[in-house]
Amino acid sequence: MGSELWLAMGLVLVVEGLGPMLVPKKWRQMVSEMSLLPDATLRRIGGCLVVAGAVIAYMMWPSK
């Protein structure tokens, strides 16, 4: 189980790093615009991402 967790964390880092690596100006602009959003909107976005990630993890979890 430990190796799967490290694999997942590694893949998250790869995906997160693609924006700044490939399009740094657009990425910086997006982060700047997101910093202006109200806290409630950011919480909603974060919650949606957590739920989507949990659903994907559940669907991909190996059944025994």
C-alpha cells in the first residue's frame, strides 16, 4: 500500500508541475486571478476537487 501512495503523490506532482513548466506566464496569471476570488468560492472549488479525487480513487481502488 505504501508504494501506491508514493506513486499517487508522484503523479500529482507531475501534473501540478506541468503548468508552470509549459506555460509559466499563463499559469502565473491564473494563480493571480484565483487569489482575487472570495474565500467561499475557493472553498467550493477545493471541495469539488476533493470529491472528484475521492471518486476517482474509489473507482480505481483494486477490489479483492
